[in-house]
Amino acid sequence: MGSKVTIESDRPVPTFFFNSGRQWLNCPNWVEFLVDLGRALGSEELSGQQLSLAVAVPTRAFAANLIALGTVSRRSQMPGGRPSIQEHFEKICALKKGTVLQCIEKQKKYRCAFHGIEMLDGSEFVRVEMYIRKNKTARLIPKKKCQDIILCEEESEYQNKITRKKLIVERPEFTGHFVSPMLPSDFALEKKPECRIIGMQNILKVEAKAEVFAVQNGDQLKTGTLNDVLRIESLLPHDDPYRTQILSSRNEETFIDNLGPVHLTIYDGSNAYLKSDSSRHLGPVTVVVLDKTEPNFEAATQKISDAFIQRRSGMIKLALNHPAPHSIDILGFMETPK
């Protein structure tokens, strides 16, 4: 039945910690395994393939987010589609005066307004206007630094309000632990949708925002959240670049046709998978996370077994840095791309 494809994780998962009550402990082996699995599934070699994977765990808590963490971490190392200086400058030139923008200054983002292109000593500059401490302030940004200007997805007229500023990355040590050697600020400024998780939105978002993880920085622990790396669209300010989407499983059929493809799609739980059209692929890799204690666990495993029998074109072999714990069962197979 076809060939066997080996899927490898590129490097071991960086050590991080979990808050267990009142003390920080090394993350248990199932956490490291799920992140390592996500890193393997993030391989660029899987582009153009159709891989289906079912992961049955004793409890689905954090599982989908941890797999997504591994994929986003690995794919942050791949070249992005950032436009050249000239391409970005041309987009800015085409804006209407008054268009809302964001401008990077001293590792902070400021809301500002576009006020045109100016020539100075033979060089081109972008003129923006911002309000800082209730004072109107103009900035001339040279063309060579125009990538410090972030375009909003929807043009809107600028309102004379105090400019909101914020750090580009709230917890750079934690984020950098997973995206190194890429700089955390560069990572946060690049829009590169990689993962889509379909399931119970409220639970998934609570997990993503929970400050129960930390990394070692010198002799200190730096806390962070999974969302620092996942950068979930609905948990970020409007127009901030994102990497992950979380969508409700309740209305999957109503939204799925309007979404672009991503590398990894995760169905979190039996109900999310049973409501889906399992023959429809939203990207190269589809993962189903099943909780062995769920009421519909048996129905979901039967649906996966049917897909395995009817559509598989090849088998997969996982070559990971962290072996699967005995409590976790995996079934994976390749399908013929349509």
C-alpha cells in the first residue's frame, strides 16, 4: 500500500517548565512529546502532501495548543514572504492621506496617520503624524526604513486621538526561546498563518493565555504563555500579525469555505472531528486530537479507521527526539492529493 514516509523533528524541544501548584518543574514527557510532534509536522517537506494523523491522549488539555506550538516554532525558521523595501514603499505611496498605520520606534508600536511622501536632499521619506502625550508629532521615515511602518488590513480615516503604544513583544525571553535564532520582534511583526485549531474556542483560548509555562534565562525563570508563540488572531489587537487561528467547531461548515489554506489543521476533540468533512483538506497536514474519556471517542475512532481503509496511499514513520508515552496512541497515513 504505497511507500512509507519518514517524518523527523529537526532538533530537540528546548527545555521549559510547568507550574505545578507552588513550584516550577520540568515539563512532563507528554508535553515535550506533543511539542516535538508539532515540530516534525511543521516540516517544509510535507508541503504538497496530504497527511492525516490521529492522536489519542488520556486528556486533551493543552494538547492541540502544544502541537501547534511545535509547528509554529519550526516554521518560524523558514523564509517568510516579507516584501522588499521597494514593494513595501510602493504600497505606502498608494495610501490615502489620513490612513491609519502603525510605526515602530524603540521596540514599541505607535498608532499614526499617513501624511504623504516628501523629498529631502534627493531622498524619499514617508511622513507620518502621531499624538504623543497629547501633542501632535510628525515623523519623517526614510525609504530604507519604511518596513518599520505596518500597514493595517483595512484603510480607515485617522482620528485625532492620543496614540496607543505597546511593546512589540511582551515576553521576549519566552518567545525567543522557541523561535531563536529569529529575533522575537521580527517574529511578532511577520504575518504568516501556519495553524488552524477547530474546537471549543473558550477552552482553547484559556489554555493559550494561561501563565503556567516558563523558560530558563540565566539563573532566572521567565514566564510566558503559549499565545506568545502561537500568536492567535482573536487574542491579538486588530491588525496585529498572527500565526494561528482558533475557530469554533459548532459552525465549521459555514466558515470553512471562506478560509485560506494553512500548513496544519487540528481538530480538537471527537465532536470537532465528527462535525467535519474529513475528506476536505485545509492544508498539507491534518491532526485529530482525541480524548480517550470523551463520550464520542469510539465514533471518532471509527470515522478515522474508515478514512484509513478507504483513502490511504502510504504509511508514515515518526522519527522524533521524544518517544510517545505509553498512554498516547497514534495512527498516521498519507492520502493521494486531489
